[in-house]
Amino acid sequence: MGTLQRYAAIYGALWRNSVTREMQFKSNFLLWIVVELLWFALQLAFMQVLYGQTDSIGGWSRWQVILLVGVSNFIQQLFTAIFLTNVNELSEHVRTGKLDFMLLLPVNTRFLISFRKVDLGSFINAAFAAVVIFYAALQLDLHPSFLQFIGFAVVCVAGISVHYSIMFLLATIAFSTVRAQGILTGYYNLFNIARLPEGAFQRGSFKAIFTFVLPMLLVANVPAKTLLGFPSLPSQVGLLMLMSLICFSASELFWRWSLRRYTSASS
Amino acid sequence: MSWALGWQKYSRVLVIGIQNTLVYRANFLFRASISLVPLLGTLQVWRTIYGGKADGGTIAGYTLSGMISYYLIVNVVDALTAVTDDDWEIAADIRDGKISQFLLRPIDYLTYRLCLYLSGRAIYTSVAVIPVILFTLYLRHDFRWPTQPITFLLFPLSVLMGGLIQFFIAYLMALLAFWFLDVSTLIFIQFAFEYIASGHLFPLDLLPAGLQMAIFLTPYPYLTYYPAKVFLEEDHGPLVFGFAIQLAWLVIGYVAARWAWSRGLRRYTSVGG
């Protein structure tokens, strides 16, 4: 059996576990979807209020920004669905010594930690975000080409990977301090920046930091621009791909370095 | 005599609360600082919107500096009054049966929680003041200080009242744990409404008149929006009116909290046997 096939089989088993777990608490599962939907509606309401006062923010029209909010939510929900719980639990694995057990399994440990649980409700929320994107695209009378769709999918993966890499890197800090939880929540706060139209930011330290250090202003803006067909696109796509590569490499290097220094929590 | 005893008892709770939360200073500092970062982004978006208007243009009566001051003050009020973990702790106390020990002792749980809330807020504010001052200095050209001395008396009063209403809302939400196994989703749903109706996301003046009317029938605007307006010295006519409504919600909150607690306890004992 090939490596890829083996990992796909493992991931399938992890999915089955997650489904069984979630279905034990059905009403709770539905309520969490409602919570997320409410917050999504709040973001959309905020933009509606802003566009009650103006027709354009930094060159972005109302429906373009609604599409952006949809894309940003889409990416955030997919990230939450696949990675958030797992990354959050890393410090718990270190504290309880469960990590030792995972290190012994004949699977790549980072793979196992990153993909252990799947948050199914977030997939449903991602679908709601997709509906908003679709509706905004209708309002804008967009006709994306097949190439644009492929491009959109690719940059979405890059965006999710940026969130995942940074969050994993921050969680790896759990090896030296147990209180990494606060840092993770803090980073999750910054997701709020991702849904703001990049055009509203002129040159300045804010824009530089959130483009080249924590690329929040690229994560959702670039995929949205791909659908919208903004002219400055190719260089922006290149930049997002580069940043996602850098973020992933940084998190992998830090992870390996931390593992080398790791001396179990138990006994 | 009983008053003196009560004071002694609950001032110990306050001190213990302060000692316990002091551990989280670094955590609080980080939390307070990081929450200002997205605000920086929101303000930048507002700047861009104002940039497209003619010089000195206003939006719903706010100049650019008025708008920036509004968001800053809302953040200050939030640092002073927001519940952090109080609701989770109360719900956990009920779920895990920890409130039984309070029923056996001459300690009133509501007063006890209120003391912990106040001490928690005191510590949080003393830490959060650092990033907030730095942030205000950074925006000093756009920040509007009150011009009338009386505001320095009225603003703290409105914040205190708003904080107490906030506490009672959180307390009531947490008491739902008597009836529901998991209240976290309910707390989050409530919080979503609070976030928009208390004027966190944007000043309520931006909403259509009908919606504003509906929101002003709830206690939410009196948590942060109203204190911010007091600080900005707007709405001078109905000022006394606003304080009266704050007081009314405070009384309602208190009565509801007492009532819900006694109803909940009936259920609690029946479950616990």
C-alpha cells in the first residue's frame, strides 16, 4: 500500500470517529451552527451599515465587500472544521503526556495531531458562506471562468494553510509554556482583520505587518479578488503562495526543533 | 452589627478575588492588547470612508474624531465592565454541584459572585490601562476629551451602573445551568445580540430609526453605548432620563436574579436529592 493511500485510510477512520462523536450531542451540534451563523450575520450587518454611508471603500463596492466577508468566513470555517480543535488540543496532549503515546505510533506525529478530529458543523457553516459568495456574485453579475474557479480553490487552500501554519506554530509554544491557550485565542482575534478590504489600507506599518508577517490582509482578499478578477491579481497570488510556503516551513522547522528538545511531561 | 459583619466577610472575598486574579496579569495584558489590533483595522476603514467625504463631513452626527473617540471609549468601558469568565464559572459551579457548600454557609452566593466580579474587573482594568493609554496617545489628535467637569462625575457613574447590569445579565444567563446541561451556546447567542445592541460594532445612531427604537427597549444600549455618549457629552436633554432607565434595569436585573436563583434551587435540590 502506498504512503498516500495509507494516510487517506487513516484520515477516513478519523472522520468516522468524529461523525460518531458529534452525533451523540445532536441538539448541541445544531445550536453551535446557529451561534456561528449569528456572528456571520453580524459581520454582514456591519458592512451593510458601512455602505449605508458610502458607495465605495478603497475602491471596493458593497457587493464586492459582501463577497469578501463571505470568502473570509468560508476560509475561516474550513480552517475551523479541519484544524482548529486539533491545534487547540496540542498543549493538552503535552500536559497529559498523550503526546508520548502519539510519538510512538507508526504515523507522522504532526499529521496525527493536526487531523485527529473533524468539526462537522463548521462544514455546514462554510456552505452558508458559499451561499453568500454565490449571491454576491449574482448581484455583481460575475461570470468567473473555469480557470478563475481553479485559481480560487488553490488560493483558498493557501489561505487555510496560512491560518493553520501560524496557529500550529503558536501551539508549539506549548512545549515551553502551558499557557499557550491565550496566544491561540489572541491569534483567532486577528481573523477579524481578514475580512476588511485591503484597498482601505494605504501604505503603513499596519499594512506591512499584516501582509508580510501575519498575512491576514492576503488570506481572504486574494481569493476574493480572484473571483472578482481584480487587475493586480498575479503578483498578489504569487505573494500569498509565497507567504503560505514560508509560514508552513517556519512552523515545520519550529515543530522539529521543539520535538528535539522535548522531554516528556510524565515521569 | 450585621452590616459590619457582612462587610468584613465580603471584603475578604474581594481580597481573595484580587489575589486569585493577579495570577492572570500577563494573560490580561495580552488579551487587552491583542483586542485593540482589529480595532486599528476597523478605524482605518472608517478613516477611508471619511476620506471620501468633503472636509468636516459627518456620519450620523459623528465627525471622524467623534467616531474614533466613540470606539476608544467603548473599548475603555468594555475593559471596565465586561464579564470575562464569571458566567462560565457560575454555570460550572451549578453543574458540578459546587454551590451546595454555599447553601450550607452563611454566605450569599449573589453577593459572593458580585465581589469576585468587581475584584476581577479591578485587576483587569489596572492591567488593560497600559495598552489603552498607549493606544489613546497614538490617536491623541483624534481623541476628544470632555469639556464639562460634571462629565468626570457622570461618566464613572454610568459605567458603574452599566457594569452592574452587565453582571446581572451574565449571572442570569449562567443560572440557566439549573435547567440546561450545556449553557455555553446560549451564552454565545446572547453575547452576539449584546455585541451589536450595546454599540460595540458601531454607534447605534447608524441604524434605521425603527431598529434603534426596538434596541432601546432592551437593556443592552445602557451597557456601553450610553456611557460612551455621556463621555462624548451628547444627548444632554435626556441625560437624567438615561440614568433613570439604567437604574430601572438594575433593579429589574437584581429582582430577576433573586427570583431565578430561588426557582433554580428548587430544581437543583430535586435533582440532587
